[in-house]
Amino acid sequence: MKAIKFLLFTCLLISLSCKDEVVIDTSQDQTSVSTFYLIRHAEKVRSNPDDSDPELNQKGLGRAMHWAEILADVDLDAIYSTDYNRTSMTAAPTSVKKNIDVQYYDPSSLDITQFKTNNLNKNVLIVGHSNTTPEFVNKLIDEERYSDIDDSENGILFIVQIVNGRPTVNKLIFNCNCPD
């Protein structure tokens, strides 16, 4: 009787060890999500039309603070700005609040593929201009959807989310009750 039990047990072990190894591929279950928040710089000083690099005016400083409040609950990983006074000053309150150094980019030499790769699975704020911000959005979504922002408009927020390579975009407008 013991010999039969031993033989059955041995046959069971042999049959279990001969089964194919089951490999579960979880790579397709992994989701990559990158979220980009794009804004145009806040209101700038317009007293000198020859000044190509003006600072923000009082209303612009208020709006920059307002952007920091709007983005307060966003877990940002990076902040990018063009290297101009008005964009740097717009990014500054959020940079200070989040304790994130601003990284400067040049829209004319931007490699969008590399930028997306460098910021994969991150939440990123990008501060640009009336022409570079919609252009950046268009590059992120790989579609010519947005044209230049009117020069009097400083309250547009584009939110581009890329999930597993597929982009979606939302355009929001924020009014600012900032002092003039």
C-alpha cells in the first residue's frame, strides 16, 4: 500500500514539474501618464515699446501669484520657462512655493520627442509667450489645433495629458482680480 502511495506521489510530482512555466507579461498593464500645464506669461510693462524684455507690471505680478495658487494642489515635478524677464517672473511664485528650480528652454531649438521622454510620468509647468505656448501645445499633441494667443490674453491654461502616448488637451481661462 505504501508503494502505491509513493508511486502516485512520484507521478504527481513529475506531472507538476512537466507543466509549462506560466509567464505573466505585465508590461502592457503599465500606464505612462505625463501632464503638462502650459501658460503664457502674465501682464508685462508696456511703457517702452522698444524694450524686448520687459518685466511684469502690477497686474502681472498679481497674476503670477494667482497661477501659484491655482497650481498649489498640483504635484509638479518640473518648471520650464523661456529666458525672459516676463516668463521667469511668471514662473517664480510657483517655483518658490513648490521649491523647484526653473529650467530654461529655447522654443526655437526644442526637440519635442526628447522633451516628452525627459518628462515621462511627470507633471510639468511650462511658461511661454503668446506664440510659443500654443505652438508647444500643438507639438505635444502632434496636431495644429491652436493659433497664437491674443496679446491682451494672459489667463489661458492648457492642460495636456499624454497617457500611453495618446494626448488629450483642455483649454481653461482664468480671470484674475489682480490690481492694475
